Amino acid sequence: MFLDEAIITVRSGDGGRGCVSFRREKYIPRGGPDGGDGGRGGSVCLVANRDLTTLSDLSRQARYTADHGEKGGGNNRSGGTARDLDIEVPLGTLVREVVPGIPALEGRLLGELLEHGQRLVVARGGRGGKGNKAFTSSTRQAPREAEDGEPGEERKLHLELKLLADLGIIGLPNAGKSTLLARVSAATPKIADYPFTTLKPNLGIAELDDFERLVIADIPGLIEGAHEGAGLGIEFLRHIERTSILVHLVSVEVGSAERMANDYKTVESELASYSEPLGRKQRIVVASKIDVLAPEEKTALISAFSEAIGAPVMPLSAVTGEGLRDLLLAAVQLLRQTKAQAER
């Protein structure tokens, strides 16, 4: 499994027990009941933190337990409420309750954390029990009973991190995705000339003029049948859903516009088959690795490829930097348009 995920067990605190107590003061031989209520147990909450990028730290601790509420006291003193236990997770974390007999990825969805500081209560603390003061009535002047606090909740959770990025780089294996990410950001993805070099999504930040920043995700290469489980793609298609726009790289190394068009259609078909919204996501098509072509070959091949797919194509060499700035500027412009349309 190449997803960034963790399975943890959480348990909230029990509520404190109510108190059985009677008022005892000089000259008041028959003081009434004054037992206070128990305090509420601590809840377990997941809190989104923009500074975190992985769930790996959570995998080192399998169980998280909040404190119990304090017992009630005499003189109508309520027990103290336990502090909640906050567990910090990265933005983009999906939270599911693990249900016996069902795969963890298909468990009951409890929520997702998308904004910094967002909180999700995953196990609510038990209510404190009532003290004997609460059981007083016209017919019961001296009750000697109190409630136990409610027990806390225990849940087994599956946490899955979906990347949140402005730009998702997609394409077949060896299309040049990792090279592009390494060129425009400080990310250091593994780069080699064989398929599936990238086994997990990589995240980088590209900085442009006027302090413009793009968060870029390099998504591992997709192959035909990825939406049905072929290759590594099925495990990463869900990451692409969280990117605002896509850059689809198609390598010119295959040698002909027809073969480039087939490569393009293979990936596009997988996106559309996985989900309709993913197939409609805004994208920029790029002919990558143009440094391997002679100058006189570039224009003809890219023009033929553009005509074959019915979409404009940008040339790019991540090695020499040719077309790099134009691509980033186009991505910024498309991102602004996409966000403006979403806000309407």
C-alpha cells in the first residue's frame, strides 16, 4: 500500500461519578444532600495543521486515550471537566471509522479536515454522573444515590491523506513529471529512466514573481486500467481529485503525433472512468522532453499532436528550462480563473 495512511484507536474519557454527601454544619443537625455532579470526560479531537505533511508520525502510536472527568464532591462541588485530547493531522485528511468485516478504505466516513485549525470530534467524552443533590424531591429528602459517569467512546479510525495542491502533474510513467517538479521547486523526487520511479505523490512549491506561489503535486504515472486497479494508479487517482488544475505531460520521445495522442487518450480515459468531475477538471496539455528533438522537428510534431487531440499544447523541456516560465504563468492564470468560477 502506497497511500499515506494510519490506523489508530481512540478512546474518550469516562464521565466522573456523582457524589453522595450531606451538609454537615454546627447547629444544622439535618442538613440536606449536597453531593455534586461528576465532570465530563475529555473528548478526542483531530485538528488540521497546515505545517504537517504526512500521517507517518501517527503510525508510531496505535492508541490515544483522553483523561476521565473528576468525581463530584460535597458542598455541591462539581467534578472538574477533563481536557480534550487534540491530535494534529495534515490538511486533506479523511477520517473513517473502521467497521469489522469491511475494508478500512470503505469504512464509515466521519469527516475530512481541509482548513487550518478545523476540529473534528472523533470520540466524545462521557457525561458526568449526577450527585445525590439532583435526586432530591418532595418525597425524597435524603437520597443516598448518585450516578456513575457515562463511559467514553472507543473507535478504531482509518486516516487517509489526500494531497491538497494547486497543480497536479499527470501522465504516463516516464513522461517527465518528477523532473518538472524538481526543476520548479525544492522537492527532490526520485528520478530515473524506468517506469514507476515515483511510488508515492511528491509535493513541491514553485515561487514566481510578485510572491506568487504554486503548490504542485507529482502524481505517480497512470497506466491503462488504473481505475480498475492496474499498476499503481488506482491508489493515486483519489489524490488528483484534490488538485485545482492539472498539467498533463505527454513525452515526445514516442516519436509520432499519433502515438502521443494515444498516450494522452489513455490517461484521459482513466481519469474520466474514475470519476466524471475528474474528467472535467481544467488542465494544460504539455509536450515534454522537447530537448530530444531537432529544432526543425519541434513545431511540426507539436502542431500535429495538438490537431490530433483537438486542444492547444505547450512545449516544455524541464532539463533545459525551455517553455518552463510560460507553463507556470499559464498555470497561474488558469488557477485564478478556476477559483473565480468556483466562487460564483
